[in-house]
Amino acid sequence: MKKRTKKCVILLSGGLDSSVVLSICNQLKYEIYAISFNYKQRHAKELNLAKWQAKKHNVKSHKIFTIDLYGGSALTDDIKVPENKDVASIPKTIPVTYVAGRNLIFLSIAAGYSAARLSKLMGDAPVIRTMPNLPAAIGRGVSGICPGPHASDDHLAHAQDFMSRAGSTVTVDSEDKLDRVTAVAGSGPGYVFEIARAYAEAAMKQGFTEDEAREMVLGTIGGAIAMASEPGAPSLEELRNSVTSKAGTTAAGLDALNGDGGLSTRLHDTLQAAYDRAVELR
């Protein structure tokens, strides 16, 4: 039998999409390395099917990771799955069968699999590790890129061109630096959403409705970011000072926010915790 020289990694759920990809890659004579996840779902049908498919399609290596991050879904908890509903009766809310963030976390964990480790697993194949963040879905992401030990300049250029279609890219020369990009940018949208959520919650306590608070907070954050992103814009410190008159309302608010350096310390601790976890996953 002719040796398979092309290699690929597939996130194999056992569902329709990944099964089709697996079949196609097998037909194209790829040497396949599969990764699956046990996220404490209530049944093992898909995982069992993934194992069967891996064997059927001569997968070189099939790794299964167990994670316990989810709750509140009919797929993970003892919640009844809705049945026999017509379209008109389906509520316009997130269904109970939805597992929030599942695929994003799967991708993040797969991205945490080090380039050197993947390259070794696949017989010293050229591997480039990337870490996109959530806004890549709308073309506004920040993606870290790190070439593995056997990746050429051409491989890197191709990866940079590909990922630039999802936003900006940051190329680093070590796995450690990519883990730091993950802590800052990869996980960053989560920090921003949490800050915005707390900001809006505080606005609601000032007497505004949820819609009013959301509109003001997101508009304020969006406008400030757009202003700071303008070509030739002043430094962030200068921009902050430009809106902070002595003994004014902004000065009073900033003193409460970070007068004792508590916010700066909390953000440092946040990035450090994310980086430490990225290293553990690697």
C-alpha cells in the first residue's frame, strides 16, 4: 500500500459534518489524526460513532479529551428535550438543546495542542499553530500565528494570508509567546464582554432599562475604541487624560475605578491565569 504523505488533524464529533470531512480526507489519502471530546453529554452515541469511524477510516491516532465545563442544556443535564413542536410554537429564545460555546472551546483546546507536539505526532510534518479569537467570525479578529519546527517561510506566509481574512494577525517565534497571545487576545473578548456586562449592570442601577444601558455602554465602548484606533491617534494614557478634567466627574469615577491600582492588578492576574492555563493545555 502506498504510504500516505499528506497529513491532517480533524475534530471528530461523530456527527454529520466531521464524519463527511473524515471520509473525504480518507479518500484523498491523508494520514489522519483525530481529536474528540467527552463534554459529559448525556449519551455516548456520537463518541462511540467517532471511535467506530476512526477505526473504519484507518485513523493514525485518535485522542479523546474529557472536559466538564457545561451545564444548563438538555444535552448535558436532566432537562427534557422538546418534541413534536411546529415552527410557530417554537420560542424565539436560545433552545435548551444548545450548549453555549461548545465548538469554540473545542477549537481553543485543539489550538492549545502545541505545534511541536502535533508535528511529532504526524512524523515531523510542517505544522503552524494559530489562535484566533471570537471576532474572527465577523472579520474583526486577532489571530496569533506560530510556525512549528518544520514549517517553511512559504508555509508561514500562506497561514498569514489565510488568517488575515479573519482580521489582524500577530506572528510570534515561540509556543510560549503564542500562549501569551492567547491570554491577551484569544481569551480577550470574554474579558471585554464581562467588563461590558458589569458596566451595563451598573448603569441599570442608575435607573436605566436594560436596553438603554446596553445601548449606552456598547456605544461608549465602541466609540472610544474607534477613536483610539484612528491613524495617528494619541496614546491610551493621553486619550484618558484628554477626557479627565481636574476634580471633574471623570476624575472621580476613575479614582473609584483604579485609584488604588486594583483594576490594573486584577487585569494582570487575569492574563496570568489565562496564560498559565494555556501552558497546562500545551
